[in-house]
Amino acid sequence: MKRILLFLFIIRGICLGQEHVYRNALQNALADSTISSDESSMLETLRISLDLSQDQALTIKQNLINNNNITRERILNQEGRWWIIYQNMLLGNGLYGTALPYVLGIENPNVLGGLQLLLFAGGYYTTSSYTKKMDIPYGRTIFQNTGAGLGMSGAYTLIPIIGFENWFDFDPDAKIFLTIEMIAAPLGIWQADKIYRNWNPSDGQAALITGSTGLGAFNT
């Protein structure tokens, strides 16, 4: 029994030592109140080398925040936040602002203009609000942008699969196609963000992974 207790004590000391190293590194990274993408990558590499789980790293971060009275906003990496906002504003004005009134059969120019302005401004306000307290490094932005593109491009593959003549027989006005586009874009963003959170790549890895999608599509 004594040997078991001694073994557990040693293991606990090792774990605490690993957590102490990670905590010190995180505290140094927060010295300027922000964590850059490079510092984030280094912390992730350190976490893996110390064999700490993401939950353990998150617990250390939360304890550091609570003990030092650091607000959550100060440690967020939001380098890619504005790219997300631009993307959603572009989708709001470019895709939904034109496709939605067309699918609904709205032809009044005043209503069309008002709807486009509303979707453009709504894209900014909504995205700015829900990303205010999100961790959004460039890698996450790249994944979401690629997800939107893949989601929308996926709709184009349906036409040759079904057949050009067959498709335009039941969708002569392309309203079904545009509806699929409007559904596919947010689904692609959601799925890509889910993959990003599972893989947790660095910015460079995210660029490499998403960049290969174009080569894959070309080869296909």
C-alpha cells in the first residue's frame, strides 16, 4: 500500500510540474495582455510535449484568469475576426441580398435596395456580436472561408450529377439552385469550424490544409 501511495505521489508531482511549466509559459505570453498567433502555436506545441489534455490547459488558463483578475477578452486571439465579419457581410449583400429577393419573387426596386442594405448591415452587426468573445486566429478564419466556398461550390456538382437537361427541366429559373446555395454556405462554415475545433491546427497548418482543397478539386 505504501508503494502505491508513493507512486501516486510521484505521478502527482510530475503532473503538477508539467502544469506549472505550462502555466509559466502562458503567464509570460500574457505579459503584454494579448496572445499572438505565434505564441498560441508555441503554447499548443508545449501542451502536446507535456502531454496535457486540452481540458487541463483550459483549466490552467481559467485559474490564471481568476487568480490574476484577468478578463477573458484580454487573452482572446482575434486576429482573424474582421475577416469573418467581411465574409458574412459579403454573403449578406452578395448572395442573400440578391438571391433571397429573387427566390421570393420580390421585384420592387425600393424593397430590393432596402433588403440588400438590411442584410449587409445585419451581416456586420450579427457577426460582430457573436464573435466579440470568440477566439478567432487566422487559421480559424481560413477554415471558415474555405468551408463557405466548398459549401457553395458543392451545389454546382449537383447539376452535372443529375444532368444539365434534367436539372433545368425542373429548375428553369435556378431558384432551387440558389436556395441550395443559401443553405450550403452556412452549413459549410459550421462544418469547417467544427473540424477546426477538433483538429486545432496552427495558422500555417490551417493554410496548408485548406490550400490543398483547390488542388484536390483540380485533380478530381
